[in-house]
Amino acid sequence: MRLKRMTQNQTQTTPQSNKVSSYLTLIVFVVMALSIAALFIAVDTYFLGDQVAAGVLAAIGVIAMVMSVFLLYQSRQAVAHAKIEIPKVMTNVGCVKNCDSKTSREFQRGDYVFKELDANCEKCGGKQMIVSIYKEVKEKEKTYNV
Amino acid sequence: MKESGATKVSLIPGTDSITQVLSLVMYVFFIGFIFYGQRIQMYIMIREVENSLHKLRHIKEEGKKTAIDVIKELGKPTTDPSSRIDRYLEYFTIAPQSMDPAGIVAKLDHILDTRDERLKEEVKLMAPELQNDEVQINNLENTLEAAMALNFIYKVVRHYYIQGKKTLSLYVIMQLQMILPMVMKEAEAYASALKAFAYGQPIGDGAGPLVAGKLMHGYETRKLAKDCVMASVPIEGRTAIIIKAEGPGGNVGKPGDAVEAAIEENKGKIACLIMIDAGLKLEGEAVGEVAEGIGAAIGGPGVDAFKIEEKLTKYKIRNYAIIIKQDIGDAVSPMRKEINDSIDKAIEQVKLMIRERTKEGDKVIIVGVGNSIGVGQ
């Protein structure tokens, strides 16, 4: 069964088509063609002796080329990677007698807070209970200094 | 030879043909943007919406698959539950007519009860193995409701996307594109909730029941209203009637009915009612922040809040509220550590309230509002 194979810390990737909008592709290719033309003119201008104009045209050509390739790559990436992040959920087990013994393990189906467990406390032999279940979110939230 | 003195004026600047061609292209782009700028902007927006729609469809399909897998694994159905689940995902509820609003709360309450019963019956039919396992039935119902929410979000976004494309209306697309980040956040939260419900993990909304659970743990409990439990607990020399939805199954209970019953059982002799719930935080506020206030801290369609307010007004009982702040994503996904850590702070706040606002020997009601999934008592 699919669910049995799932771990608690799983990321799934979209198995969908990499279809990119034809409009976007058209715009990217027009910009690419113009950038190539700009590069050719830059070479032409350089041999004619106008080095400043050649430099400007070359810079425009290179920037346009890089941007169009990046845009095309980005649009394909965005479609290909739609992910659902499943965070790791931890179960904390403590002693009912409050002997300060605490253990932590990955969540298992059937766990719930205040569930008394069959296994006894290794420290004092008392009953064990699930005291908390939570996920830890690692990424730091962006602060805006306001 | 004498020069004429007249200069040749060209519409297209440049001396060589390549520069002229480039200039012409620039003119074409410039004029094109004047006339079609808005349309190009719209296509870019449509593209953004389309990407999000693909992602929403994926999330929705995953949600449905998860629901089917859980039902197959736990419920052991004899036939394929897919078609039944498809039908379940399309269920709708019609709100009662409000032209004459008198008595609308009872009507809404009845409709919500009918809906809940109907959906539970459906889950029992899908999962015959779990006929008597209320915990799993509740969890499955919650899982399917999350899948239902994802299906609805996808369909609404798709509706406006197609409408925008059909009419080529910038304003339809623009409105959709503007709210899309919030819609996506909600959809991702439901996707996360789906897994939490399928596994029976506590969620952020369970902060209230967790506070109540910690206060009542170790004391005798009894059923008070539908899906609600209560325990009588001595706190700071007062008697506290602690109420929460019955766990560990996914369940919010009927706190309105439970509070009504507790007040009537004590003939209105209650010093105060303290409600603890998860509250939506504003951007910039910390997750798990505990805040205190006045009023019925309970969400939903308003039926429970109405019942509680009616009873409190009748007996002139003061109503205090404590909220544990979190955003919508945190509320429906597995409980964050920050929220879990704030439970003890909320309990301290409850005790402080009791000490400062009631006298020894008084009776108080404490309600932990929220979904009890993964939280026992």
C-alpha cells in the first residue's frame, strides 16, 4: 500500500507535463534572436573602429541572451517542481511519575497525547505516557525590522 | 559643383541597414507595447495563474490519492472506494434561508448536524472494517474534508482562470492573481493537514483541547454533549469544570451545547467562563504567542458562539478568552513546537485569571476549543 511506504519526512514531486506557454516561448525566442543580432552588430561595429558602441551592443546582447535563457529555464523548473513538504513529526514520551525521564522518537500511527504506553520507564520502572507530539520548523522566519 | 544645402531627412535613424532594421524593430516594439501592453501583462498574469493551477491540481490529486489509500488500508472495503470518494468530494451544504432571520441559528445547527451525520455514515460505508472505531472514523472524515477543501479551492481557481481567459478580462485575472499567494498558502496548509488527519497527528488548532487535556488529565471524565467530555478539577481552591472535544479522534465537538449543559447543571452559579482557542496571528507576530481578551473565543459558523453568548447573558456570567496565535497554515497542519511550548504559558494564564478574578470556592468553566485530533484526555 502506498501509505505504508510513506515516511514522515517525505517530499513529493509533481509527475506532470513540462508544458511551457507558447507565448512565453515565443517572447523568449524573439529576445534571443535580437540578442544574437546585437552581438553580430557589436562585432561589425568593433571592426569599423567604434569600440564604445561595440562594447555597449555586446553588453546588451549578452544580458538579453542570459536573461532569455534564464527565463526559459526558470519557467520549465517552476512547472516541473511542485512540491508538498511533509515535515518530520516527533513524539515525546515521558514518565507518568514525573521522574524526568524523557525520550523522543519519530511519530507512529496510533500515537496521541496522554496515551499510556506498555513499555515501562527505564529509570524508575513507572508507566510511560506520550507527553507531546509536534513538528519542528527549521527555517528561520524573515524579519522586516519593523 | 554647388551643394544644394538641403539635408536628407529619414524616418528611420541610422546610416547602415542593420542599424535601421534594429531601429525599426524598436519602433515596432514601442508601438506594439502601446496598443498591446495591457494584453501582454494579462498573458503574464494568466501564465502565473496557470502555474499555480497546475500545482493546485497536483495537490488536489495527491489529497484524493491519500484519502483513497487510507480508506483502503484501514477500512478494508470490498469494492473500490474511488467513485464513492469522488461523490463525497462534491458534497455541498445549502445555508438556511435568512430573509426572516429569527430562528436561523437552530436551522443552521440542524443542517450542520445533518451534514456531519451524513458524512460519517458515508465514511462508515466506505470503511466497513471501522464501523465501531469512532476515532478512526473521525480521522477519516477529517481527511476527506481536507480533500474536499482542496477540491473546492482548485475548482474555484479554475473557474476564474477559465472565465478570465474566455472574456480576456484583465480585472478578472488580476483579482485572481492578487489573491493567489494566500490561496496557495491555504491549499498547502490543507495538503499538510490531510497527512496529519490521515496519521492522527495533533494540529495547531488542537492547542485549546491540549490545554484542557493537560488540566483534566488524571481526573474522571464524562460525556457532556455530543462529542464533548468534561471533568471536575480543583484549581487554586476553586472548582473548574473543564470541557474539551473528545479525543484522540479528529473532532471539534459541540462546545456550545456542552457549555449550556454545564451552566444549567450548576443552575447558572458559575463565576466565569474561560475559553482557550487557537487565534489567527497577524504577520509579524510570533507563532505561539499567548494573548488574553474578552468574549467567546470560538470560530466556525457561529452556532456555538451564539449558544454560549445567550446562556452567559441570561445568567450574567463573565467570559474571558485566551488565544494561542498561529497562522492558517499552522492551525491545520501538525502542531509546531512553538505552539506546544506555549501550552504551559496558557495554563499559567488560566490559573492567574482564576486567582485574580474569582473567589475561593467559586465554580468556573474552562473550555478548550478546537480539533482534538491526536489529543486524548
